[in-house]
Amino acid sequence: MLAKRINFGAEEPGDPAAKIWGRFPARKVALVPAPVGLQPSKYIQGKWRDGQFGATSALGLQAVHDGTELAIRLEWECEQPVATVIDNDQFADAAALLFPLSESASLIMGAGGEPVSIWFWRADRPKVAHNNVAVGIGTSRLTSSPLISTRAEHTHGRWALVFRRALAADATAAAEVAPFDPGKAYRVALAVWRGANAERAGLKAFSPEWVELTLEA
Amino acid sequence: MDATEQAARIGRDIDGQIVKPKRQLAMVFDLNKCLGCHTCSIACKTQWTREEGMEGMWWNVVNTLPGEGTPKGWEAMGGGFEPDGRQRPSRIPGKEEFGDAWQFNQKEVLFDGTATHLEPKNFKGEKPSWGPNWDEDQGAGEYPNSHFFYFPRLCNHCTHPACLEACPRGAIYKREQDGIVLIDDQKCKGYRFCMEACPYKRIYYNHVKLVSQKCIFCFPRIDEGVAPACARQCPGRLRFVGYLDDESGPIHKLVHQWKVALPLHEEFGTQPNVFYVPPLSPPRVTATGKPDPSKPRIPLEYLQSLFGPRVEESLGILEAEKAKKARGEPSELMDILIVYRWPDHVFPDLTKDPATL
């Protein structure tokens, strides 16, 4: 899909309800439950073997940029939103974007020597996504940069969420942060967690195929 | 396999074999000496769980049994392993079940004069329905056969920890040198599968740091030759600490030689390393008011439900050795349990005074 190049000035793309998002059709991305067999503990495999998780079947993906900043909007159905956690058995809704940091990185959390960068948003800390680097299942590690700001809204049984990040990445952080250049094509994978179903870690719905994302020159 | 990979295997079931540490530290509690003073819990609280997010944590807790315990009804929550090695599904105990740190309306009562009585509120702002020791001293049975005993609990630092096996991030590990089970809070992402899998429900969630936390067996003290705070502060001198393989130490003697110290709920399958000398009790009193020496006040079936079928034998050994001592004959077992010399006889390898460090 194409991330159109627009002038952010008056458009406020950081607002998931901004008019700009109505101007471009959303790409529907199919999601499937993460395989039980890939869950990295026998406890999780045993308890969730019936696969009652990852029921979010699709999300809408949109993206725009202005030459210096990228904004990516996700929208998905969530009838029972969880945005605050006060008890031990509560988990917040979450969503993530995964970008490969090397040509052959696996979209299933990367692999040794083939890292991926993950922008992870959680509804109980709504204004910022954390950048994580992973080199395999169970290895994600928080990095100190870059800043990924987020804004989310839950209306009519749906989450709408916008991630914003500077296109350029600090050269010293190349091992952890995906850089973006206008005119080039990238790949992204997506995941959604339903907090009301105690989904966390590998208990999620994810896109089993890369989605190509081209930044308009 | 490098040293890090080797260390990560300790405590795991690898091809049907549990990988064991070089040595295993363990505790034995003599329940006949526990007076329910909670000095152990307070020693732990002041040492480790005073920070924000830890208010409701009692890594060590002393419950009254028979009772619901902490968290409420934990014995029926599941977790641990089936006999065939599969992990038993369970759930995460809630804050109210653990017993939250309540807030009180001190300002309204003491300063504003808008209320006359202090009233607790839980984390939901509601009147609490449970606390960390809600059924203290309640026990069971009807007078004159009412009974209870005090029961200290903490992380069992299991040989096959269900928490360690459940964590999807490998954030929980068992120390090679002494088998202490620790959660690496740099690796923990607060997913709480450990809280589900632990059948003893001795893991808490820190809602400020967003990580799971539990008893650390006072490992920084162990590393300096100092006993864990709960054990050193115990006025009853009932918390023995030492290495299971030290044949001259009280742990080995009580667990393996005299076989009087038993694990709690061995059927949970995690091979706990905290053991209990079961409580003896006076005889039941019959309807006509006569003591019946054939029946202990604390029903044997109840103790079997906690400590398994070996509890009868353990109680028999304790009775026999007690009788020997009463007749003026020597009894090594009674001498161990009496703890004539503190601290040498209760945690012989960990006698250093922390004030001297």
C-alpha cells in the first residue's frame, strides 16, 4: 500500500478522528491467532491449546507522511475495551507494528542475527509506543529511542490508533530502529491483543504475511 | 553449550529429567514452635517490600490453619504439574484475594471532623471483603475440640518451579550455587503467567514497576553468610535454614535422616524446598468430657491433606522422641528441634551478624 505524501501542517494526522484519514481508503489486513505451538512455554501451550484467543480477524491500515514524519493509523473491532489495569488479572488492549531490520528477518519476532523492530502500544499508556528489538520469540527488548507518539480513541466498539515517528533514524541506532526514506518500499507486520481475553505476550492475533508499505516520493 | 545456556536449564524438565543446581538451600519450619507473632513477615516487609507498588505484598505470610490462607482459597486454584508432567492450568489471584493494602479515612476523622470512625477501603474504593490474614485465629472445630495452628508460607524455591517453566521470556531462573529461584526484573514484562502457574500462589504483581515479584530467599544476605531476615528475626527459632546435602546440618537431619519435616502439597509436583515439622496436638475431648488419647485434636486427615500420607509417621516419631526426652533419655531429634544454641544450631552456615557487615 502507499503512504501518501501530504502536508501535515493543517491536517493533524496524529488525531485518529482527523478528516485526513477519511480521504484515503484503509487497507484491510487479515489477522490470524498466533500458533499455539509457537508459544514459548508449555504452560501457555497447555492452557490455551483450544486456541480461544486472537479472535480479532482483521484491521484497517492507513499511512501518510510529510517527508519528515510517518503517521500510521490502525482500526480494529474491540467490543470490550480495557484501557486501565488495577487488578492482577487485568490486561490492557494492545497493538503493534513490526518492521524487519534485515532483509530476511522473520515476521515471527525475528531471529538470531535477523532482528526486527516492534512499535508496541498498550491502552493503559496511551500516548507513547515503546520500540522493542527482538531476535526471536520471547526476546523482545525495550530500546531507549526513538520516540513514537501515539493517540487512540475507542468509539462504537472500535479502536482507532495513530502511531507517529520521525522518518530518519539516528545512525548509531541502526541495529534497533528502522529508517524510512520517501520513495522506498518497506514491509510491516501487525498484531492485536484483546485485554478482556487476558491476551498478552504471544497470545495475540497477527498478520501472517508481510504488508508492503511504500512511502510516496 | 556455554555457561549462560547451561544456567538457563537449571530447574527445567529437559527430556524428562529435572536439571538440578549444584546445591539446594532449604528451610524447615517447626510448626510446634510457631507462635504467630508475624515477626518474620515484618522482617521481610521492612527489608524488601517497602517501595511504592509493594504495599500489598507479603512475600512471607503467617496464616492460621485450618483456614483459607493467602491468597484466599489458594489451595484450590490449580497450577503446578500433573503426575505425567503436564502443567496444570490455573488463574491469577486478584488483589482482594491476596488482601490489599487498605486506605483509611484518617484525614476525615482526625483533621476534618467529617467522619467519626476509621474505615478501610480497598483499591476499588470499596469496603474490603478479605485481607492478608482475614481468618486469623479462627481455626476449626467446636469447643472443647476447637483447634488451629500457625503456618508460615513463602516461595518454596522449588526444584522444578512451575513459574520458571511457564515464563515465556526465560525471566525466571534458579541459581546454580544454591537453587534460589529469582525473577529477573529486567527481563520480566509483567505477563503474569508465573502467577498462574505457581500452585502455592506466592508471586505478586507490582502495578507500579509492572513486574512480578516474590521472595528472593534474601540472596544478598546469603551471599554474605547472613541468614534470611525472616529466619534470623524469628523469636521462636523455628526456621531452620541450610543446604539439603549438608549431612551434619539440621535441614538434612530433619528432612532425610529423621524424616519428620515434610513438603507442603507434594502432589502439586514442583518439589518444594520448604519443609514443615507437623504440629502435634492434645487429645480430643469426648462428649463426656474425657480426653481420648487415640484421637489428636487436629484431625489427622486434615494434616494428611497438607503434608501427605507420611505425616502420621512423622507425628509418631516426634511423639516417641518427645517421650524419650521426657524420661530423661537422650534424643538427637529433640535436641535439634529445641535449638539450644542460636544461631549455630538453626542456620549453621549463615551465622554472620548483619550488623557487622
